Amino acid sequence: MLQIGGLVVLFACVFGGYMMTGGSLAVVFEALPHEMLTIFGAALAAMLIAGSVYNLKKIGGSLGKVISGPAWKPGDYRDLLCLLFLLTKTMKSKGLIALEAHIEKPEDSSIFKRYPRITKDHFALDFICDTLRMMTMSLEDPHQVEQAMDKQLEKHHHEALVGANALSSMADGLPALGIVAAVLGVIKTMGAISEPPEVLGGMIGSALVGTFLGVFLAYGVVGPMGVRLKAVVDEDALFYHVIRDILVAHLHGNAAQVSVEIGRGSVPSEYQPTFQELEASLGSIPPDGG
């Protein structure tokens, strides 16, 4: 909602200020359809030229995050801490064989079933299960496991940023494409140089709308959308960092309670549960949770 409010304020201030100085929106509205076709059409064509089908799907799927914001909420972080507490506690108290039943078929696991929001995220589920599977295969060097997890996180984050990078590239190109539209308008005007001054003035004004739209859309709309999307992706990535920190802490020989407390410190401050809140969440887990 904050982003929608920002767009309303943006248009109100820019066009309201223009009208307060005596400007007429008639020229802008008259030129808007063909100028938008030229500028945004060229921007989308450039994206098609530079992209791939996979990237375009990623872009389309991530645009909604500009409005919806981060996927993970405070309750999800508490659930993640509880989930990893149960998994690491099971590994400590019941051994690797007991854990394998949960990570090989997480959809049937009594532990994973408690936290459907997390298990619906394919990367989070695979990230947890694959890492624990490596541990059951005797890969117990914390530094090796952490390095392998970091590579997975880097790959996932790079792919998740495709939409934000595309918006940033589009924002960089829009001012130049606005100039292209304006130049075409000037060429059209020069072809009608014999027309009366009032006609030429209208044609020049229409041409300048292209420059205005290119700069306005780049720095007022598309650019901020790219920044917002990157911030959302970066924040969502912290959810997976908590997984890494807890599992690495477990490999260092810490008790499940200590490992989860280390992971709690990695939760973003806005969503971080207090020590007492985490204790209450862990205490509310039924005895048969593992």
C-alpha cells in the first residue's frame, strides 16, 4: 500500500505543480498514446532482445513483490526456528536414521507437516533437506558445509534478482528512449516547417512530451520499482541465511537450543522474536513433535 500511495503522491505533485503554473494537460494527453507506444514499446523490445524465456518468466513472477513486499513474516521466522530446532534435536537425540525418515519424504514427515508455509517454498525445503542429507553422508566439516550452502544461496539470490536487474536496466534506458521519441517528433515538426507558429508550437510541445515521459518514468516509476524489488529479494534471502546459520552451528557441536538461538540472531530486527518469545514457541511444541 505504501508503494501505491507513493505513486499517487508522485503523479499529484508532478502534474499538480505543472497545472498550478498554468500548464495544460491537453498537450500531454494528446501525445501520451503514441509517445508511450514508442518509449515503452522500445523498452520492452530491448528487454526481449537482451533476455531469455526463463528470465522473462522470472521477471513476470517477481513484479508482484513490488506491492506485496517480502514473502516471510514474523510468524514464519518463528516457525523456521521451531522447525530447525526439532530437526537438529532429532539428529542429536535419535540419530541419523531417525532423521532420514523426515528428510527423504518431507511431505509425510510429522515435523515438516507442522509448518506448511515453509514446506511450500521449494527452495527452503530443498535447502534444508539437501544440507541434512549431506550430513547423513558423513560430510561433517562445518566449513565445507557452510561453503556448499553459500554457493546455493548465491545461485538462488542471483536468479531471484533477475526482475530487479531488468527494471534497473529499463530505467537506465528510458531517458534515452524518451530522447529518441522527441527526436522523431522534431523530425516530424521540421517536415511541417511551413505551418503557422501555433501549429509548430503544438508539434514541438508534443515532441517534448517524449523526453518528459522517458525521464519521468525512469526516475519516478521504473527505477524506484527496481530498487524496491531488490530490497524485497534481499530481505527474503535472509530467511535462508537463518537456515544456514543454524545448521552450521549444529555441526559445530552446539545443542539444538543453542543453535536456534544463534539463528535467532540472524533474523531481521523487524521480525526477530525475543528470547522469551522463542522460548514460548519452543515450549508450545507438542512432545511428539520429533
